[in-house]
Amino acid sequence: MSLVRRLRLPLAFAAVLMGAACGDPPDKELQQARSAIESARGAGADVYAREEFSAAETALKNATDAVEQRDYRLALNRALDARERAQSAANEAVTRKAAARTDASRALAVAGRVLNDARAKLRNAEAARAPVRLLAPARRAIADSDRAVQEARTSFGQGAYASALEVAVDATTRLRAVTHDLENAALPAPRRRH
């Protein structure tokens, strides 16, 4: 048997295998990509790693589109890309979620201290008989901020760290403004010279 004939059979067999591999949709890889995306969503990637998570979803959609166009090689590449991006998004989300938890915890602690400080300044302003036009809005702002801090603590307890951080920072900003106004109200009025 000549060398050409001996190589013809293995080459034909390899061509058949490659044709079969490219002739069927990459169902297994598509399912793996879907599973990876769902795992990433469960890890919070849709919140904490939006960009990479969105890229994974887009890659999966492109893979599905390629299957519909019967371009199975492209579909396979896109499905593998989707899986890889979803795994990357999940890892990124874990890291960012931990950082957000730490930031939210600190922001809640600051908000609690500033809330207590605002209450003390309100008591001082009341003792100094500050005008009602200043005290009434301060009381409302402190009550509103107290509710906001409680909501932020609830969000934190539910794992919604980004929301807790945002609300705590906003409450702290409002409370600092109120505290500033109350400090000025508690200062004694300057005496007039005669």
C-alpha cells in the first residue's frame, strides 16, 4: 500500500470527525454558558459587575443567533466566551460585593454617629430657645434621616449593600447640613453696643 493510500483513510476519518463537530450546534457549551450566567447572577454580578455580566449575556445571545444561522463554529466560540465572561463576572462580583459590604457598614456607622450628633445639637438649640422656624424643619429632617438610616440597615441586612451605602451617605449629608444650621442657631446672639 502506498503512502498516499495509508494517509487517505486517517485524513478522511479526521475530516468526518471535524465535519461532525462543526455540523451540530454546541448545545453542551450553550447550556454551560447559561448555567454560568445564572451562577453569576446569583453571586450578584448583575449588580456588582454589570459590565462583564452584560458582556456575558450579549455573548450568549450572539451564540444563540449564530446557531439560528447554522454557524456552529461561531456559536461555539461565542458560547465559550459567554461562559468565560460569566465566570469572570461572578468572581468580580464577589470581590466588589465584599468591598460594598465594608463601605456600607462604615457609612452606616458614620450615619449613626452623625444622627446622634444632630439630636444633641437639636437639644442644645431647643435649650437655647432657637426660633421655631429653624427647629421644626430640623426635627423633620432628623426624623426623616432616622427612618432612612433604619431602611439602610434593613437593606444591609438583606445584602443590598449598594442601596444601603447610597441611603446612608445621603442621610449623612442631610444630617450634617441640619447639624450646621443647629450649631449656628445655638450660638448666642451678639450684643449690641450702646
